[in-house]
Amino acid sequence: MSQKGRVLVAMSGGVDSSVAAVLLREQGYEVIGITMKTWDYTSSGGRSGKEVGCCTLESMNDARSIALKHDFTHFIVDIRQEFGDWVIDKFTSEYLQGRTPNPCVLCNTHIKWAALLRRADDLKCDFIATGHYAQMRFDETLQRHVLMKGLDTNKDQSYALWGLPQHHLARSIFPLGTYTKPEIRQMAADYGLLRVADKPDSYEICFVPDNDYRRFLRDRVPGLKENVEGGSFVLSDGTVVGQHQGYPFYTIGQRHGLGLAMGEPIYVTHIDADTNTITVGPKEELMKQQLTAKQLNLVKYPDLKEERPVIAKVRYKDPGGPGIAWQSGDDEITVAFASPRKAITPGQSVVIYEGEDLLGGGWIQTVGEPAEI
């Protein structure tokens, strides 16, 4: 074993994870690559007509060829059952409860890291590594592993990693955290990884390759369309203004595809699964200033009993807004923003930062004004 230790690298066949593996090899680690098959077209449907994502034969072959070229071992493991039980089932059930899920966070928290660490133990690996754009340090004073934003603000993926507990972070390496995406593409070319150097990033949900979650839900839940179509669009005062195709097929903040002519832009502001009712209204009714979140994972500090000034993000591409956060229960935080934020959505993650450091996160439960929560 090398002096730096043995590391199991999650390789999707994309440019980021490929460079991560080769970079660690160059830095003196003993690298083992692993590609995890999480889903297939047979079960998820929606073939997009092109090979995309991390579970295609092409991607697996790209990962394996890179391992062969750079002289390290590579494995492919089938975790479709683990992935489906945790991620796809949760994804479906959240929409059926009128919420908007975040499958990437679920996957990282419950599947990817746990699956990697189990295989790492089997292969006597000291560490695991991924191609995420994030940084980490160990704080000697706090005696905690602290996640930080990636250097490339356009690619920072710390938001999707808030659920990782300390014992997982202790064995994790993020080799791309101090690089920008253009630098990684150049490194791929320099390393001779020509098959992946210019491979485009994938932005769709990996198990919904056509990016049509409504089609996915209809295919996965027999009779769903017939059971939910014909519910009411209502205004905040209860006035019925139309009929919709079914509450699971809409998201908070949605404007297009409503089929309503109201004389002004109208947005989805609330979804009630129990009554199959969707509340719509003008943009100002989307603006909320406070939220609560549960199923917490606190990263930098062991608790947040005292109010702290934070920057809070309520979706991946959200630049974040200033506010204060505090632990309002054993498994609950409250975040109060300095000014109203648009389309805070139950089911999504709120992630709070102190400068570049990730304090923690949770799943958004309730949204409203300070007096309402």
C-alpha cells in the first residue's frame, strides 16, 4: 500500500470523477475505481435517445478504460435495489405528498457514501473520494470535519453534501475542491483522458433521463393520472379559478403550463395533497421570510442552540440569502431571512453557511412569515 493510503474513487465515467481518480494516483495514493450501477432504462423508462448519465454501458466503459490506462483496479457494482428502495421510492412518495424532493441529497446521504464505505471496508481502503466540487478541513479547536464551498462558485456542490455525518466525512476526500471546471477539463486533456475531457455535464435526474418527472410518476404509479386529474386551482381566498391535471404534477413557483388566463403572471404558491387543491397567486404571494426544517445534520458545530447569522440556500442554484438560524427543537432548525425569499419549497433542502463553511442543513417542512410559524 502507498504511503498516503488506499482510496476508493467513485467513477461515473464523466470528466470530474475521472480526473479525481487520476489526480489522486498522481498524488501518490493507491487508487481503486468503482462505478455503481444505480438504475436502468428498463425500470425507469423514458429513453431520451442518447446515452446519458452514470449508468450507461458507455460511461462504465469510459471509467474502466481510464483505470486500465493509468494502471489501477476498477470494479462495477450493482446497487439498483439499494438505490431504488431509498431514492426512487422516496422521490415518488414525496411528490404524492405534495412535496418537491431532492434526490441527489438523498442519494449522497443514504446511498452513495454508505455504499462506498461498505465496499471500501471490503477492499481495505482508508478513504473514499468523489468528483464533487467541495472542500473539507479538520478544525482542531472544534475537533470536527468541516465542509466548505468549492473554489469554483459556478460548480460548488457543497449544497448536495449537507447530509454527510462526521464519521463519513472523516474518510472522504474531495480532490477537485480547489480547482475550477475549466482547469479540470484542461487536466483531463493533459492526462490524455480525451474520451471524457469534453463530455458535457449531466443536469437531469439520473433515473429520469428524459427529464420528465411527470411521465416517470405516471409510469411508476398505476392509475395516478386518473386518480388525481380534475382537482381545483384556487386563489388564496378559496376562489376556484380552474381545474388542473393532478397535484403531483406541479411544483411551488411554477408559472408555465398552468393553462390559466388571469391577466397577470400567476404562480403555484401552495399544494394540498389531501384535497388535490393547488393555490395560485401573484409573485408576491410566493415570497416568504421564514422556514422550519427537520431531519437535521449539523456539520461545523454539534448544535445551534444560539442564534447565528447565516447565509441560507433553499435550492441548489440559489445564491443564498442572509438571515439568522437557530435550533428550535432537538431535530428542527428555524431560519429567518433578512428579506423575503421566492418559492421556498417543502421537500427541498435548506443549507446554511457561515462564510465558506457549511454549518448544516435539513429538509424544509413549513414555510411562512415569522408570525405564522
